[in-house]
Amino acid sequence: MIMRGANLRTGKIRQRRRWLPVLGAVLCIPFAQAVPVKTDNTQVELLAETSSIRSGETFTLGLKLTPDPGWHTYWINPGDAGKAASLRWDAPEGLEFGELGFPAPGFVPFMDLMSYGYNEPTLLLLEVAQKEPLSGDRLSLKARASWLVCDDKLCIPERADLELEIPIAGGDASDAVDEEWRVAEFAQARALLPQAMDWPAAFVQRGEELVFDISTPLSLQQASGLYLFPEAEGMIDHTAEQQVGLWSDRVRIAVPTGPRVARYETTGLVLSVDMDNAPRQAFSLTARRADGGDGSMDAAPVGFSSSPWDGGGHTVAGGAPMESGGAAGFGGGATFGAGLLQAIVFAILGGLILNLMPCVLPILSLKALGVARMAGEDPAVARGAGLQFLTGVLVSFLILAALIIGLRAGGEAVGWAFHMQNPLIVAILALVMVAVGLNLLGVFEVNFGGGALGGKATQGRAGEFFTGVLAVLVATPCTAPFMAPALGYAILQPATVTVSVFLALGLGFALPYFTVAFLPGAQRLLPRPGAWMVSFRQALAFPMLATAIWLYWVLGNQAGVDALTLALISALALALGAFGWRRGAGAGYSRPWRAASMAGLAVVLLSLWTLPRAVVEVDGAPETSDEIAYSETVLEELRAQREPVFAYFTADWCITCKVNERVALKSDAVRQFLLREGVQVLVGDWTNEDPEITEVLQRHGRAGVPLYLYFKPGSAEALVLPQILTPDLVIDAIENA
């Protein structure tokens, strides 16, 4: 990766360490004393550049990480996965600790992901300023170091408590004797740090592409390799090849955007440059967003023209500038294509299985009503109904994909079923369920053509379209097998990929109904229409009303009893308005009933307008005393104590989650097993938006809940359990982990 010469120097250091303490004891010369710590996969040290320091002056420390062969640590921006090293100090007051300085990283590819880091010993430097002169003859420093170390299969968060004692020299520091080998090591580490430059730099987003413009006094046209590392996480697609244009006085780099690009107005950059027959160079600079309001780049920062590749520039392929175990030439093309094909297949399978999930059962009743009607229809009419339903489903999934893309571009961390985290949307959806139930019972008729609102069939079958829309809205609180990896992949990809996977999911979801509509043989197997369909239609109202009850329960947990009361008032007003509208259609006394209907509609609108103001934060504490609310800090503390941990992520609106909890996680067998084995249970509640839980889901390739993780003591990675659980499955998975 980088620092190829560090192994030879490390060998010399080890040889000198054998006699340095002896020589120090003989000469009675004080020197900075550090105690190396060896964890499972890393040796870590806190070092001082010199053997002693002067009171009142700034001095330099270093955190040295030496991963075992085959393991690696991470840069400031770890890329698609990873975590940079950090220090938490326990030191006397009056000291001001700077930020850790990281050398330019190398590539750490894994499957279709790309991370940035180091696979050899790395010394991270920081400056320490003395706001007040130190007293005494020694300075004692303590720090808690945290870092992530990974190999090709495992990632392990490691920590170490480090100590360092540094003698404080006299007034002229005449007794300070530098250790030659350590000064040289610090000098080498300092040389590897990117050179800080004040070059003007800017970036602009053009659709799904981010363009960086850098003005430089150096001529880089002869560069054989060039790569730009943004310090801002999620700003670019790390797997994509960077397109580099070079001129005599500027560099322009284009790369696909990342999921968090909209969050950043400025970012630190490291520009790594390879020149033929010359050492690699790295430069550090700061770039700011320079959007001109229409996607164009203003000229102020660097004075470039608006044309991206004009004026005699030439392109350098943005391959891997670092040596990193086969990373050279890594590009997202082939891997990306395979990942997209797999995601589309998984999405279609997930959409098919989604039809069998609990949250879709109420909508299956509406589908059953539509299928029953097909038996008496002309085949052409049945095919039209199938096309209308398919169109409604695909349009709904397309809108969902567009909303997710737009919100993520705006910096929001959203995933599957994100709309269910909004109490107002939950209230409106519950109101729709009440309206459909009332319509099926015959309280009122809306002649949309058969589908969702149950009216008489009319040409065009618009009702089948709305049935498809309603089916998608109700299905989103569920996830099915195969859906999680497909959506987890899609949400983090460019917009075209996200849309493709969502449309594939919609195709799988609509496929059964669509197939029946297009197969005359299947229609002949259905019972013939008759008077029984009236009773059947009325019976189907009750699953819809049961769904409304569930949604009101979700709303109460989300937003509190006041918001729930307003939502129930709006449901009552809707029922009054619908009843009044039906009565008003009669011959007599129509005006009072029409007025009652309008009053009911006004109350519905007023209640929904007031509801967001009545929302209160509801305590999402775990239901039982043997469970702990999830947080990254709690998880790290439990794992540091080598406790077995089972973490599950749920939401009140997630039917799959609640079924799993009732059937498996809350069962006596599982609870007694976890208690007997001393497994700590963490619960992450995603009912309302929680960025920390969203990050965990994304880290494990999920777009939504449920997610079930078991952390075995000493194991680097969590065991991910399936999305559909049974008591035996949970117990066996933990026992065999």
C-alpha cells in the first residue's frame, strides 16, 4: 500500500531497542518512556518525537499502528466501509491536542466496495500546544486509542489504554537528548503527510456527477497516475474510476456522486500524484461548493471555463495510485454490473414473496375481489385490468424511488418505508383504510371503476390502478426474503440503479395478479360471478378496518395520545361525511345531509392540519427490563467487556418485525435461552427517524428493518440472522455462531 520502506526501518528499530535502555541506564539520561500494547491483531504505541520537552513549547506525538500481516487500518475517510483511528486524552489541563495527521491512503478493495487505508505500520502525528507552562520534571499522558482493523473476512474494533511519560527539560533543555532513530521515524512520517497547499479549488454537482476543479502552479501533465481522496464521507462513489483532465495550470476530476454529497459545502481533499521515476507526492487542500444555481460552475474560485474538457487538456485514467494488494486498475464496471443483475433478480423474487407477507394480506382481499370479477369478463377487459394494476404498482415504486433519491441527495438518511416514520402520513393512510372499508360496506359509492374503492366496473378500469397504488403503500411496512440485500444495494447506488431495482421489485409484486389477468385458462378456474360477490365484498371491509386499527396503534406509539385522538376524530368525521353524502344523494332532505357531509370533510382537513402540532416525543424504551436501548456506545462497551450481544432493529409499523417478536424473540424459549447464556439484548427502535440506526442498517446492506445481529465475544463481525424467525432458528444460530 504505502510506506514500503517501513519494514526495514522497523527491523532497525527493534535492534536498537535491545541496547537503548541499557545505554540510557548507563549514562543516566532521561528519555520519553512509552509502553507498547499488543491487541489481537495490532501493536499500538504512543510515542514522543524527542526524549524530553521544553516547558511552554509545542511538541509532537505520534500514534503508531502496526497491523498484523494480512490486516489493515483506515484513513480519515474510510470509503465504503471502515473507521479511522482516534484518541481520547486523559492529560493535565493546559494542553491543547491537535488532530491526528494521516498520510495519503491506499486502496482496500473488497467485492464491489472500496475502502481507503493502510496495510503496513503507520505513524499518525499530532501537535500538542502548551497554553500554560508545565511544572514538575515529568509529563504523564494517558489516552484511549480506538481503531478498526480488518482482513479479507473480519473487521474488529480494537481499543488500547496507552501511557507515555516525557521528561520536562530545564530552561535551555541542555539535558534533552534526542533518540536518533525516533527522530528519523517522525521525519519519515512527516514526509508522508500530504503537503498543505492554498491552491484555489471548487466542486460542482452536475446531475449524478461531481466535478472538482483545482488550480495548481505545478505542471502535472506528465503524471502517470493521479487520484483525488475527499475527506468528506459519502461524497463520491469510491468504486468508480475518476476521469482526470490536466492542463498546465489546473486539474479537473469528474467522478460519480455518493449518497451524502448534498450535505457538504466544503471538504478537505488529498491529491495523490505519481510521476515517472519520481517519488509519489500528495497535496492537501480545501475545496468549496461552487454551484451557480443551474449546475454550472462559477468562475470565481479557479477561473475555469464552463466547458468540462476544453482548451487542450488531456485525460489521465484515474486508476489506483497506491500499491494495495491488487487494487491497481480497480474500476466499478464489471463488479457493478454483476451486482446490479443480482439485485434485480433478488428484487423480483422479493416482490413475489412480498405478496405473502402479513402487511399485504388486507390488500390481497381487494385483489381477490378483482380476480373474482375477471371470471366473468371478456379476456381483453381482464388483460386491461392486469395492465392497470401493474401500472399502478410500477408508478408507486417509481415515486418511492424518486423520493428516496431526492431526500438522500438533500442529505437525509432515509430507507425503505421511510414515509411510515411520518405521523401525518400514517394518519392519512389509516384514513384511507377507513374510507375503503366504508366503501366496501356500501356506506358510499365512488365509481372509480371497480378496484380499490369497490364501485361498479367502468371502461378503463381506473380502480385497478388505484388498487395497485394502495397495495404498494400498505406493503411498504413489510420486507421479504431477498428484498433486504437488493434494496440495501440499490439505495446506495446512482439514481438509475436505484430506479431499476425498485421497478424490478414492483414487477415481482404485481406479477401474480398480472399473470392471472393474462391467462384465460387461469380465469376459467375461478368461480363464476354472482350474488355471492355482494356478501364477499362486504366481508372484505373488515380486513381493511383491522388494518386501520393497526395504523392507529402505530400512530399512538409514534406521536402520543393527543395525535391519536385527532386522527380518530378525523376518522369519525370521514364516516359522517361519507354517510351524509350517500343520504344527500336521495330524493328528500338532501341539503342537510350535504351540509353534514361538507362539515365532516372540513373536520377531517382541520384534524389533519392540527395533528403535526400535537405530536410529542414518545419514549421508545424497550418493552422488557432485560432489554437495553441500542446505541453504538453501549454496543462497544459490551463488546469491550467480551459480553455476547444480540441486537435487533424494529419499528412499530413493521409487521414483519412484530410477527417475529411475538413468534420468536418474545417467546419463553428464546428469552430463557438468552438469559441462561448471559446474552445482552439491545433493541434499536426505528419507528421514528434515527440516523444512528439508519447507519447501522446501511452498514449491513439493509434499506430498512428488520435486522437481527448476534455479536459473539471475540468475533469481529456480527452474525446476521434471517428476516423471518422462529424460536429454534434464533437459538440454533446463536449456539452455532
